[in-house]
Amino acid sequence: MSLIVKHKNIKRIVFPAFMLSTSFVWGQKTVNDSVKNTKDIEEVVVIGYGKVKKSDLTGSVSSVSAKDLAATPAMNALQALQGRASGLNIVTAGGAPGANANVTIRGGSSITQSSDPLYIVDGFQLDNALNVINPNDIESIDVLKGASAIAIYGARGSNGIIVIKTKSGKKGKTTITYNTFMSFDMLSKKLDMLSNAEQYVKYQYELGVLQSKPSAWSNVFDNNLGTDAPGFYSGANQRIANRYGSASTLDWQEKMLGGTGLTQNHNVNVSVGNNKTQAFISYNYNKQDGLLQNYSETRNSLRANINSELYKGVRVDFNTMFTNNSVNGGGAYSGMKKILLQPIIGGTLFTQDRLFNTQTFPDFSALDSGFDTENPYIETQASTSNKRTRTFVANAGVEFDFLKNFTWRTAGQYSWINSKSTSFSDQNSRAFLTDPVNTGINGNIANAETFRYQITNTLNYNKTFGEKHKVNALIGNEIWYEESEGSSMKLTKFPYPNFGLDDIANATVADKNTDRSSNSLLSYFARVNYNYDNRYLITGTIRADGSSKFAEGSRWGYFPSVAGAWRVSQENFWQGHKIDKIINDFKLRIEYGVTGNNGVSNNLWRTNVLLTDYPINNTQGYPAYVTSTNWGNRDLQWEELRTTNIGVDLAFFNSRIKLTSEWYNNNVSKMLFESVLPVSSGYSRQYQNIGSMRNRGMEFTLNTVNLKSGNFRWTTDLNISFNKSKVLSLESGQLNKTFSVGGSRTGMVTYYATVGEELGDMYGYIYQGVYTTDDFTQNSDGSLTLKPGVVKPATGTPKPGDMKFAADNESGDQFTRKMQKIGNGTPDFIGGISNNFSYKGFDLAVFMKFSVGNDIYNATKQSLSPYAMFQNVPSEFGNNYYHLIDPNTGLATTNLVRLKELNPNEDSSLWSLSNTNTSNIAYPSSYYVEDGSYLRIAQVTLGYSFPKEFLNKVMLSNARIYFTVNNLATITGYSGYDPEVSAASGVTVTPGYDSSTYPRSRSYVLGLNLTF
């Protein structure tokens, strides 16, 4: 049973939902939260190469605490962070274990290059950190968005920065914490596929006759009755009713996804410390089994750190982490379409048991070459894959104070990442059955290894002059180096039996590849913070980065920023005034800065030379060297992001209501594009600095104490983000750049990046229903003529039931296959709402997230459109397609009167099963574009913390049990599995593409937290 609720106008639901969440605060008595207010003001935010009190912050930063993350039982921090920070958009590729996620801050800053933010963990860069770091080890996460915060990272900060501070040992007695949860995962929604046997076989009959394959239909469904048998056509309808009227069918979704996936998580932390030395060690084990067989993720991670004051003013720290992560099956599952399209009945050819338990693909594809959906139950056993990633990180630092106001710190990090990806297809796989001679039993092996080191030196100066003037200055330099290498092999023709990839001696190496690359970054930076009387705050930064990715003369980029803040509420004219009792904190901020992006491949400034074969006298084997088709560009340089941010921080009624609002304008110039060169140049492509774009938007964060009375407390946290992108320029003379995703059988659409328009535009053809009998005149010879004024198709002569597309020529009377805008995958706004209740030992948290205004291209729906026999279709289509077969004759009719009788609701019918439409369904069409807005009850948690009296008796300092439901319900108008989807890799340019995405599950979680 699905709890997804469809609603056509999601905006009417989302706005009242978060307005309601804060409406009660005005009706409650004001409670003095001055202690909490002081705590908030002294809260520390981690910024580049340091930290600052929240009250002294001049830049745009969103923070998430360990408490917020701990409230979300999740496999990784990415899942826990979704919807909890303004300006941060996290969209997972699907619900599979180990599924990738697209992370962007304020819309990203590039069109063709990566828009992933920079991850800084305890002062050092760590790629994909939210997937690598154990969520239980995280103390806080700060999302740096404005120029003042990100410019100190220069070249690496243009996509925003996520700073992660991990937990460390505490002074005092030794504490041991054990956190565990067990999750039971179930399919949250099933797509409504045709399930009635009689309807299905009648549908197959019409498809077979119209595609001139009635004998293939008979082979499967009519006991191979000859098409020349008396009454084969005229009696088909009755035979179908007699044989299949009460026949049972297979529910492939239930068979493949109807079980329960189990997730278990165990985490142990130990903290020990005295006044001089503190240590912390943690171990985490996490295992998630997917709904599909052979889909799982297992992660083991071990982390330890130590902090010590060796002498007065001399401190050292050491931190190390090892993670071993193994994913079976991968991310987005391409076979979801294959589950949905499976035949639901074996007819007279297969029993239902054989239909499910054997690989029937050869039988069906032999009868119809278009049949391309192998048995998913067999295939998930026959074709397996695994990716194992091991990550080791060690960093150490030493700092000492001298001359009273100076602190020097030297720190270094070494990280090593090793990954191995394997896949294997045995004798039951489609790969073997399709080509048993040349491919046969086959597999792939890929190994990759990367190591990095980073050395950072900083000198910090901190001084207060005359009590009111506070100066903090920082200078530093940094060296960062990365080297990676990899190899891969494609292996075919394994013998049978075999030992798989454990023994490849008798396999054939069909392809092999190796690669190696390195790059480095040398940086110098400085920052000055000035604070006058806690009222006027100024921050200035400058960073110089030199990258080996660019040629000499173009390697250095210079990235300055300046920011200022005015704490108005600290002024004499404000304090003591009536307004101070209402607005107790009021701060204005403004910042401007420049950052860079060098996120391209290495050595693009060089023109590579390739080894080839040059025949002489028709004899091969003579080596020759030629330049590659890509022309190196020695003038290639940094992308630049110029960002402006204006912010307002407000606190009302002794901080019972806190509001932060931001307006930003990010302009990217000198973008790194792969440009197409004229043929006369002798090369095909070259990377150039061309094009510009803009992201502009607003963000709001609202925190309220709605009710605080005795033992009861109710708080609400709301964040909402608006972002609008705009392409300002592309290559000289070019107005748009296209990005095609998908394929003809999996659903294809083209995204446009158009000058003057926002990113995410989907282009295709505008669907206008089907041609009906009212569109034609029947001639005396029985032929049909299209009436004047009715749009003509691109080619050929249409028939009733053919798909109709909008005219796109100048005269407005013909469809010519001219691409038009059919949707946009970028949301108008996104956000999250969290309501937290506590009463004595009980706590209840309800978290909702939403996305409004985005379209989804439902390529899954397109791939389910009828193009081959024996495949199933959505019930929407199976019950409502345009009928061309007259059941009285069993043959197609072109008589308009009879067609009208067969299709009384033809204006609302879907297209017919004609050969013309088999081609038309491959067109990218507005029919497959749907509203992707949603409001999701993402998580509901009910917990109970045992009282101190009980804990003292059992020698515990804390004990809490809780029950959580994830993905409880979703209000949406989207017909697919889930509106939160990103099946295409480039979420900035190609958002909202859904193609056979592994469905998201609903999970029921039981958890326990213990502290000894």
C-alpha cells in the first residue's frame, strides 16, 4: 500500500505547512531564554583555518550540529543532512544501497565542470567526505556560502565549502558510548501496471496484428494455432476471454521488491582525557541489504585522535581514520524498467513457475527482436557487480604560542584511497545469451589508487587594543599534491565451468587500459578580522593559488574578498529602547569576493602525441606518431566566481524567534568549456575560457521556541532557499549548448543551456493527444484525408490514434520536429521543516522537506510505452489505448464510424499500437514531463530517555530508546516511484531526469543509545 498522496498544486500545501509550524509562537507567554541566548551568541562556527564566535561572523554560513545529525539514523551523513541547511541541495540518484548523490550549494558555479563543493575535515580536504565520514564521529557541519567564508580557500571554494569538525576526547572521566539501530526497509510505492490477464492478452493480440506478428502472438498465447485456421482472427477475442478470463498473473514488483531489506548499524565511541591529554576512538559497522537480491552496502570504519598539551603553550594533535566500504549492485538500477516490462503471464508456452524461474529472454526475443527485457530474477543472480573502496587518512599538527599574541601552527595530512570495481556475467546472463561466441561468459576488473598529501603553515595574531579594538590576523601557505593511477581489463570467453574473476588465466583479454596523472597546488593566503566594540566587524582576505593544471604564465590566480557587519542592536540608541524588548539582536552583513575553479582534467594545456600504425606498400606494422584531435591550450586559466552577499540576522523576544535572511548574486566568468573547433584547424576540440553564468537567490532560516512551559518544550526550525540561474554568454556566436541524456529505449531528452535563460531547460516536442476521427474525412474509396487546419505530421499520412504533436513551422500547420521547451528541472525553491517536542523523558521529532516548481522528465514512463511484444505496460495505457482492431473481425479497421464506436472517448485516449507510434514514442515529448514538486514527511522519531534515578542503579550516564519511520508519506503529483530523483550525472545542467531509478524505500527503525 502506498502512502504517496497525489496533489496537482503542491504550492498550496507547502506554504501553509511551514506557516502553521510557526504560528503558535505569537500566542504563548514570553519565557525568558536569556541563558540560551548567551549560549547562542558564544556558539563557535568553524571557518577557513580557524573558528569564530557566531556573533562575530561576517560571512554567510549555515550550521548543523551533532545533535541534529544524531537525530537521523542514516547510513551516511549525506542522508542525515538533506533538507537541514539553507542553500544546500542534496539529491540522491535513487534508493539503492550505495547510491550516489548530487550535492550543490546555491546552484553550483559551472555548466560543464563539477559543481561538487569542497569538503574540509578537521582542516584538510577529503573528497566525498559526507559519504566517507562516520556520522557518529561528526561534531558539527558548517556550510560556507558567502565570499568572506569561501575566498580564503581561493581556487577550491567556488562551489561552496562544507566544513566538518569531528569529535575529540573530553577532559574528565572516561565515557563509552554505544549507539545502534536496526532498520526494516520496504517498498514505499508500486507503479500501477496492467495486471488483468484477459486485458493483457487482448492488448498483446492487437499489438501483434498491427505489427504483422500474429503467429508470434499465437505461439505464446494461443497454443501456436495457425493464422490460416478458420476463425483465427474473428474468434480470437472469444478464445482470449475463455482461456484468460480468470487466469492469475505475476506481480513482478511484488516478487522482486516486495520483501524486506534489513539495515543494521553499530557504533562504539570511547572518550578519555585529563587536563593535558585527551583521546577519542570510535568504531562503526553498517550493513544495508537492498530490496533487490545481491544489492547491499557494508561499511566498517575506525577512527582515533589524540590532543595533548606537551608544555605550556605547545600543543600537538594526531588524527587517523580507516574506512572499508563495499557496495554490491551499484547505484541507480537500470533494470527497474526490466522488472516492470516483464510478461505477467506465460500463456500456453510457459507455466507461471517457468516464467519466473528461468531465463526466457531467448524465447521471447526470437519471436520479436524488439523484446529487450531479460528475466530480472535470473539476471540479478547471473550478472553481479561490486565496488570496494578503502580510505586511509592520517593528519597531525603542532602549534605553539609565542610573544604573547602569536600562534604558529604546522599541520600535515596524508590520505590514500584504493578502489576495486568488478562485474561478472555468467552463462545465464543476457550478455552470454546474446553473443555466446564472441562475448560469452565475461567480466570486468578495474583498480584505482590515489594518494594525496597536504602541508599547511599558519601564523595567527590575536590582540585587543584599548578594550574596544580587537584584531585577529592570519597568514599562511599550503602545499597540496595528488597522484592517481588506475588499470582496467575487459575479459571475455571464460570457459564453463570457471572460477569467475578469481581465475582469469583461460579468459580472453578483450580490452585493457592504464592511466596515471598528478596535479599540485601551491597557495599563499592572509586574513584580517577587525572588531570595534562588538558593533562594527570587518573581514578582509586574499589568496594566491598556483595550479599545475595550467601552463606556465597562466597558473596563478588571485582571490580577494571583503566583508563587513554592523551589530545594530549593540548601539546605544537601540539598547534600552522599547524596540530592544522586541528585537534583541539585529545584525547587517555585506560581503564581496572572488574565488576560482580549476576543476578540469590534468594537462589540458598540452597537445598529446599518440602512437599509431602507418602502412607502407600496403603493409602494416610501421609505428608513427600523430597529434591527438584535442588541441592543448596554454592560455587556459581559472574560472572566476564573483559573489556578493547581503545578510540580516534578527532575534526576537529574547531569542525565542531567530531569523536569518540572505540575498546573493554569484557571477561566473571565464568558464572552462570544451569548444568545438573548425575542421580547418586540423583539430576537433579545445578547452577554452568562454562563457559566463549567474546564480541569484534568497535564503531564509527561521528558528522558533513555540512553547516552553514546565517540562514541555516545542521548537521549530525552518529553512527555505530560492535560486535562479541565468546563462549570460557561451562561445562566440553560440546561443545555446545542448546536453542529451538517455537513449531511444530508455527515454531520451535534451537539455539546453541557452543565453538569457536559466539552466535545466528540457527540450522536445509538445504532445497534443492523438488524431481522432473528427480530424479526417472518409473518401468514397475508403481512404482518409486530413481536414484543413489540422496539424500535419512530420512525415507520412496520419491515421486515427496516431500521436499528434504541436505545429512548429511559421504557418502553424505542420509538425517539423523543431525542438521546443517542454519543462525545467530546477526547483523554484527547496527547504526543510523540523518540529521538535519534548516532555520529561519523551522526545518527538517530525522532519519534512520540500521542493516546489521543478519538472521531472519521466523517462521510465517513456521506456514503458509499447514498442515490443510480450512486454507489459502501465494500466493507464493498457486500459485506455486507441483501438484499431475490430473485435468482430479480429483485424484493423479504417472506417471512421466503426473507429468512433470502438473509441467513444477518443479525445482522452492514448495512442494506438500502430507501427507509426512505435517510432513516435522515442521522441522526447511533453507527455513525459510531470510536476516534480513534493512535500515529504521524511522522518518521524519518538524517543524516550531513562531518568537519572534508574541510570544510577544500572551504572549508566545516559540511555535512550527510539523508534523512527523514514519516508513516511509524500504529497506529490508525480506518477513515478519518487519525485526526489536525479538519474543524470550533471544535476546542475540536467536536473529532474528519472530513468529506471531504483525506488526509495520506507524504513522502520528501532534504535538504542547508551553512555557508560
